[in-house]
Amino acid sequence: MAPSHLRWPLKLSIAAAVVTIGMKGTAYAVTGSVGLFSDALESGVNLFAAVVAYLSLLYAARPADPGHAYGHEKIEYLSSGLEGALVLAAGLGTAGYAVRRLIYPEPLANLEIGTAIALAASAVNLAVARVLLHHGRKHRSVLLEADGHHLMSDVWTSVGVVAGIGLVLLTGRQWLDAVVAAAVGLNIMWTGGDLIRRSFDGLMDHALPTAEQDQLRAVITARLPPGATFHALRTRQAGARRFAEFHLLVAGDQSVRAAHHLGHEIEAALVEALPGLEVLFHVEPVEERESWEGEYLERLGEAPHPPGAADAR
């Protein structure tokens, strides 16, 4: 079962989507504003995406098993990518409907009432988005962060819509409503594309951020005894879980027990630096050429030969 500290923010997101769909749908019904229609459409997408995210979170929390030895967390990226695709579709639909309104304008009414409702719905989404983003960053949950960014795009949609309605009220030019809605649609599409990109990175085992990799290298280097070194550091992230592996090169005549103890000391220090990190190390003799796989290390951007390679056996 997914931890409660991850479940309840998504439940809050689902509840907020239901409430804002009703509010924005009412606002569109009383005004006929294409901007408010786009706002209501995105809240509908929010509801579907939040439900999918919640179900994905339940699946991701399942423990590792023989068929999924690294766990099930990668489904978070699939859910996040789906959410990005839905956001992209909502933005495309919004822009398309706005263009249609420019070509076939329709009269607007009760704009003051619609504006008040839209602002109230936006306040609800803003509060929930802040909760999701806070807990997503705190617990490194790509699902919560994706849903939070999605709701923030909804907030900006509402801001844009209200700005468009304000311009209509000030100038009397009702076509401005459609123009602003089209601009908001393009912004929504940008948000969706960014979510898809982040999800693609996760599914492709993208490395941890450079700052975290540098931190890992510094921790390993600080605990190496004279004559020992390391290379082939590889990292990846799956949902909230982070993985790191590296080759630990020690003197060939060092005992297995001593090398093992050194490796576990370094592993403990790495986990202390990045809590929750799962570490795998491979011990090799530093003097042997076979420990310095040239082509493999070059692919990782590392030196393919040890210092004093000419003397290596």
C-alpha cells in the first residue's frame, strides 16, 4: 500500500478537481466565455490525471518481487507522461476552440460573475498545487510533482482567462477573450511538453542531477585509502528511489575481507549523503589492465587508462 503521506495529497487533488469542474462549468454556462470553457476543460483533465496518478501510486508502492527485482516505481514516469499528454491535448483543444471563436464570435454575458467564480476556483487550485509540489519535492515523488505542476498550469490558465475577461470589460472588444484563450492554450501545451520530457528522461534511466553526482564522487574520494581509486560511477532514478553503482579499485594483494569492509564504509557514507540511495559496488585490482575497460570508461566520459598504465600488468 502506498504511504499515507503520498496518498492524501492526491486525494486532495481529486477532490479539488471535482469542486473546480463544477465551479468553472457554472462560470462558462453563465458567461459563454471561451476562456472559461478552456478553464473548465483543463479541470476535467485534472480529475482524470489525478485518478490515474493515484492508481499508479498504489501500484508503485508494491514491494519488489522476482519479476520486478528493482521494484515498480517506474510506473510513476508512465503516469507522469500520460498526464503530460493530457495537458498537451487540453492546451491544443483550448487553442483550437479559441481560434473557432475568433472566426465565429458569440456574445458574452455576466462576465463579473464568471470572473468571481474563476478566481475562487483558481484559489482552490493554487492551495492544492502548493501542497502537491511541497510533498513531491520532499519525498522525491515525480507523480506528486507532475500533478502539482499540472494544477499550477491550471492556475495560470485561470489568471489568463480572468485577464482576458478584464480586457473585454474595459474595452468592450469581446474578441480579446478568444485571443487570450489561445495564448493560454499555447502555455498549457508547453507545460504538457515539459512533463512528457521529464517522464521520458525517467523511463530512459536518466542520470541523477550533476550536483548529486559530484556529491557522490566527493564522498567516495574522501574515504579512499592511499593507492585505491574508483571509476565507472553510474546513477539513475526510478520514482522516489535513487541508484548508484561504481567500481572500487584496490591493491590486488588486499584481502577480500578488507576490500569488502572498505566498500561498505563508502556505501554507508553515500547513503548518509543521499538518504534512500541504493548502492552497488564492484571490487577490482587497481594494477590489472582488465580493471580499466577502455571503451566502456570512454562511453562514461572517464579516463580509459590508469595512472602509470605502461607499468600495469
